[in-house]
Amino acid sequence: MKILVIAPQPFFTPRGTPFSVYYRTLVTSQLDNNIDLLTYGQGKDVAIPNLRIIRIPGFSKFGTIKVGPSAYKLFLDVFMVAYATGLLLTNSYDVVHAHEEAVFFCRFLKPIFRFKLVYDMHSSLPQQLTNFEFTKSKLLIRMFKFLEDSCLKKADAIITICPDLAGYVGKLLNNPKKHFLIENSIFEPIRLKSIDDNTDITTDNTCPLAGSNPYIIYAGTLEAYQGIDILIPAFKIFQAQHPDYRLVIVGGNAKQVQLYKNLAQEVGITDSCIFTGQVSQAEAKQYCSCASILVSPRKSGTNTPLKVYEQIASGIPLVATRIYSHTQVLDDNVAFLVDPSPESMAEGLAAATKEDGRDKAENAKSLYVEKYSRDAYLEKMQNLFGHLQSHPRV
């Protein structure tokens, strides 16, 4: 099929939704489809066969595009609508695969251009408005809710990324057969188009950390909800009984890193806490390969973090907070689940140093192979396209 993918994201940049867009598009290409991908001007081109990337202007002078809804994204999405309309006028697409808010305008273009519409639903957009404190207007939130429900009804297929979102959508659909739960569970190296950028691609898992200390590794963004303010004081408590351990925090922009460096100094662990700042995907994997314990101290949320799938596949003991964001995938058989507090996190870290840490890590690997591996992901995508080919347009 000829497919138009619309991703209102700075693609590719190393954060949640762009990772999801990359792997969806990669597997779609490997299923012998030809793809045009419309995205923002900011980001790096990726090397995927049968893929053409079309970008709106970058508008870099207005700054980088932050996670979540913003007036900046609304401005950019005006150009996305114009470019999408132009592509639909000049090409005949079998399917439009709309990520996130792109579905809002694709829903109205669908009856004009008669394509099949896939809604890739990474989260509930009305919930995002409140979660990111974009607006407190009940009227605006109700409008988004009405529009989202309309898109769910009109889409030919809906993809959700976690059981919580799947349950939310399942209650709203009259036709459950068009709904597909496809977790963001694969994590092979991103292949960038520029030769210079492909320093990011490596299979070398040599640990870049010197010395023989055991390491606790966090890798990801340093947004407030990630719980680094829990992890740092937890490590202080833990280290009192385990002085040989070191904490490594991988990721974050300069401002975020400085904020948590200050916290590490306040609690007195500066000498045993390492901050790398933002690194490439390959470098993050190398740091994680050093770990004796991996952590996910997230404080809130319902969508499962992408890194959890890589963590359970790693064979390394995992300590994670007992919140719904995690427990949709994790249980006490595969991870050390703790309350989102420094004291409970410290207890979990101590438990992970014991013998049953390895047992849980092996259980986690088995869970990943059974439910979330690349083969499982590929089968779910094949089911999606089988549905699109065999069912008439909604």
C-alpha cells in the first residue's frame, strides 16, 4: 500500500513519541509498503527503505519544540494541515497513519480524499491538556474530548500503546475489532540518514564507566514526573549500607542536570553521583550495560514508559515505582516494585542487591520474549494491515 504518515513531532529526536513513530514506520516499510512521512522541520532524517520524508519549515528561531501541547505546536500544525492537503491533492494514498493530534484534521480530510485512516493514539489528548497544564478551560477540554471521540468513531483502525489507554478506548468503541494494542516494545538502534550522525549506531556494549564499582543506572529524560527527586535521596539512604555503589543519571538538558546536581550536593552524594547529560541512544545503551541495578522512579502517569520494555529484556534487576504506568507491564515476579518515596525506593534498591534480584531479572526476560519481542510486535502490525486490507472504509 501507499501510506502517508503524519507525525506532528520533531522527528527524529530522542524522546518518546518520535521513537514510537520510528519503529511503527520501520516495520510498516518492512511489510512492503511505500511511505511518505510528513513531520516538523526540526529533527534528523532517518534511513528507512521505501520512505520519503517531507518537512514543514523548521522555524528554529522560535526555539526547540517541547514535550506536550503548546501554542508553538498549534502554530506548526497549521502548516501540517496545509502540507497534508497538498500531498493528498497530488498523491493517491491508500492509508493515512495519523499520530496524536494529526488525527483531528485527518478526520475531516478523510471523506474528501477517501483514504483509510489509522489513529495512532499515544495518549488521550484532552487529558494531555490538563496533565501538561496547557489550559484549565472546561469548554476547551470538552471540545477536545468531543473531537477525540469523533476521531475514534471515524478511524478505520486505532492503535493504543498500553492497557490503560486500550481500556479507555475500548469503552468508547462500537467496533472493537478495529482496535489494536501495539506496545512500544522494540528498541533496536535508530538508523539516521546522515553518515556523520550514524556515530549513534553501534553494537559495542562496552561499559564507558571506569572502575569496578557496582552502578545503579537511570536513563531517560529528566522531566519532573520522572522522579529523579525521589531517586537521589533514596540513593543517599541506600548508600549508607552499600558504600561501594555509584549512581549514574543518563540524560537531561543542561538546566535539568544542574537542578539535580544541586540536589545531589544538598543530600551529600556529589562524589558518588555521575551525570552524563543528554547522550545518543547508543551511548545510553552502553551506560545501561554497566548497571548492576536499573531504575524507573517515575512518580505519575498511566502510559507505560518505553524504557521499561528494554529494561525487562536486559537481564538486569529492575527497581520501579508501584504506579499504574509501570504495573500494566511489571509485577512483583519481574521487578522490585516500591512506593514513590525515597525510603521505599532505598528498600527496593537494597533488595535488588540480593540473590533473588537475578531470578526476577530472568523472569522479566522471559516475559519480554513471550509478550513484547520484535516477533510479537511484527505480528501485531501484520494484524493491523490485514484488517485494513480486508475491511471497507468506515
